[in-house]
Amino acid sequence: MTATDNPLLTPWTAPFEMPPFAEIRPEHYRPAFDAALTEHNAEIAAIVADPAPPGFDNVIGAMERAGQLLNRVGSVFFNLVATDSDDALQEIERVGPCLSCLRLRKPACRDQRKRQQPHRLYSAERPETVRT
């Protein structure tokens, strides 16, 4: 299955950008989550690797902008699991350890450098808070 065959990975053209629920099948979720997690991890890696001094836009703003596809796919999936679930959706929810991280709103990336970025930003703005 290619990204163009997966309605979760293509632009939504319905009014208010509503998901094309009639086109979405259970077999679309796993590849969509895989693509979204790959994209999100690349976005986080770019934030961590940014050589610029930490600033609001290149740390906090970038983290807020990261994961849009992951949020979009997860929103559709978890809303359907909660309201109109079936055995196929429950199986996807059971076998995906990354999906439980999303359900609990935990960060998808556990990179120590990512967790340090907001602290570096705060420390850069308030040097008196840096502990030696």
C-alpha cells in the first residue's frame, strides 16, 4: 500500500477537512501510524540537531508544530476505537506499544537531548538559574 492509497495519509478535502471515514479501513491504520511515527521522529531529531542557540521558536514552537500527521491519524483512530470499535481496531490497539504511548499522551521520542532542549532554552534566557 502506498501513501496515495491510504486515505489517512492523503489531504482531506471534505468540508472542515473532515476525515473520509467511508474510505478508511482497519488495514490503513498500521501503515499510517508507521509513516506518522517516522515523520515525527525525524521532526524531533531535527529539533535536537539544530545547531542554533535554543530559542522559543526553534525549541518550543518546533515541538508544538511537530507531530501533526501523528495527531491526525491518532485522533481518527482513537475516536473510532472509543465510539465504533470492532475486533480489527481493538487488535491494532492491542499490538501497538507506541499506540498506548499516544493514548497516554506521552512523548513518542525518549531522546535525552530532546528533554534537555526546553531547559537549555530557559537557562539561556535566565543564566542565573543554571546550576553548576
